[in-house]
Amino acid sequence: MKKDKSTKPELSKEEYLKSLFNGAKDELEAYIVSNDQLAADEEPEQADKEDEKSENKNEADIQNGLEIDSELGTPSVSNTNNGTDTPENFDNDGSDNNQSLEDSSLERETSGAGLSQNNGGEKPDEKESNVNEEIESPADRKTKSDLDDIEKRRMKRKRKLKMPGFFTRIFIILGVIIAVTAFSLSSFFTVDTIDVQGNKYFTDEEISNMAHASTGQNIIYKLNKGNMLNYLEKNPYIEEARVYRKLPSTIVINVKERIQIAALTYGDQFLIIDNKGTLLRITKTKPKLTIVTGFKVKKVKLGEPVEVNSPDLFKELLSLLKSMEAGDVYFTKINITELFITANVYDSLVVKSKYKDLKDNIDKGRLHKVLDELFKRNIKRGTITISSDGYASFTPEL
């Protein structure tokens, strides 16, 4: 049955296509907005960036859709221009165009859904960049390590260039040694002074001669301190000695002397001893010291203690001599026996006492007071007797 050609359709082809396009466009925009909202809820930290990218994507999709719709509508327009605007053709073409428009809208929906899903999830570019970073990071680290090694080698070579060579260092050291040696051999280090310290019995010249020390020699290489010490310590009067340099040109000799305090009779000779009984010298000349009698000497050797027949009594004598020195009491002669001690202040002024009583009176200063009183009276003859109770009595000699 043929349609009445006089009957016109309510809408033209162009209007009909436009209405279909507008409907598809509205559905697509609503679908994209809903997907964008879901994506914003899932990733709030990247919402701003995702919205901007999705909007740019939507605009591009809409433009692509317009281009597709315009291409789809082109045949119908061309058919109308060809004079095929009949009811039959309209129905046939309309059905075909409707089918094509539905297919295109479905494609656009599918593509839009795919775009929105991509926008809502993780971007492919970001995934690729992360994978690339994971793949490239070990290589980057290796490259960085290689660069560090190269830099280290470069700095090491630079330090080697700055450091002098082995032979150069040897020559420098040898030059310094030669210069120092030449300077040390110069006249700047020639001895011109000998400084003697600590001597009382010997003079400075006697000590210098004793040590074989002389001026005019090199203080660094020709000063034999060992020999000097041996020469000095061979003398019994030298208890200790030290020899050292005082640059640039002075020799210092420091000695500690033994102090002679008494003389033991030894035949027609006298044995000079210190407060420890060490034999300092032997002389035939009567010394101005306390002359001790009453001992038989068994062994004598210079620099060593004298050995006598009564060692205990000799120790008491040495102790008494120390008290005399400390109490400022001087005896010209002491005769010591097992019972008494007779000590001469002068040849005619004598002190008689036991050892212990005499030592106590000297230590306490009593004997010193008695002697001062006698000296004030100009009494130089008589006998001072010290009893066991510590009292002293004087008997003048007529």
C-alpha cells in the first residue's frame, strides 16, 4: 500500500537528526559527569587535577562526536538535494539513519564510558612512568656510582700530582740532614763556658780538671759525658754528679759532695771520714777536724766505709758526730771507750759522760748553754761532767 505523498512529516530530516544528536549529547555529558564524581570521591587528593583533565577530555570527546554526527548526517542531506525527498525514501532513509545514529550513539557512549573509566582510575601514562622509573632507577644508581668512582680517581690523581715523588722526598731529606749537620759543626756550638754547681770542698777549676772538661771543643759531637761522670765519681768526695749541655756553648757540671767531719788515727796517718763513715782521704797532716781515738782500724779503702774492731761503738760515734753538727757543738778530740767518752772542747777543757747522756745533752741544747756560760766567763780549763739524770757540773782546773 502506497503512502500518500501529499502528507508531510512532522519533522524534517535535519531537525530529526539534530534532535537525536542533542539527546545523545545530553546523555553523554550526564554519564561523564557521574563518572567524574565517582572518581573524585575515590581520589580526593588528585580531584582538582582529574577534573581539569576530564573536562579537557570531555570537550575533546564532544567535538569528536559533533564531527561524527555531522558526517553521519551528510548522506541524508545529499539525498535531499538529489530530489529523493519522497515519503518512501524518507521512511527508508529514516530507518537507516536511525539505525546508524543509534550505532554511533552507542559507540560514543561506550567510548565515553571507557574514557571516564580511564579518567576515574589510574592514568596509563602514570603507570608507564612508574614502571619506567622502577626500571631506570637501578641504572641511574649505577651511573651515579660510576660518576662517583670517576670523581674519586680524579681527586686521587690530583693529590698524587701535588705530592712530591719518592726520590724528590729523599733528596729533600738528605739536603736537610746535610744542612743541619754542617750547622752543628760550626763555631756556634763550640764550648766557651764551664759552669760548676754544688761544690764546697773543691774549687770550680779543680772540678773541671777532675772531669777533664775543657773549652774549644764541639758541644754536640765531642762532649763525652760518660767519661766525665766516671772521672768525677772516682773521687770519694763526689757522691753524685751530673753533666749536661746548655746550648749553644756551655757545659754544666753539677756535683753533690760528701762532707768531711772527723779523722780517725791510723798509725802516723789520719783517715778522713764523713758522717756515714766513708773514707774520703788519707793524710799525714793533722787536719782541722775532730780527731777520734780508741778504735783499731781493720780495713781502709777510699770511697767505702771504714771497718773497725767495734762496729756498734763506731755507729754510736757516727750518731754523736751528727748531733754535734746539728747542735753546733765542736770537739777537737774524742776518745771513746765502752764505758765513757772523753771529748775535748779545748785541750784543757774536757767533757766526760756516757754516750747516751752526752748525746741527749747535745740534742736538748743543755751542753751548748753550759759552754756559752763558760765562754762568757773566759774559762778554758776544767772538766764538765754530765750525770745520768742529765745535769752537768763543772770542776775548774787550778
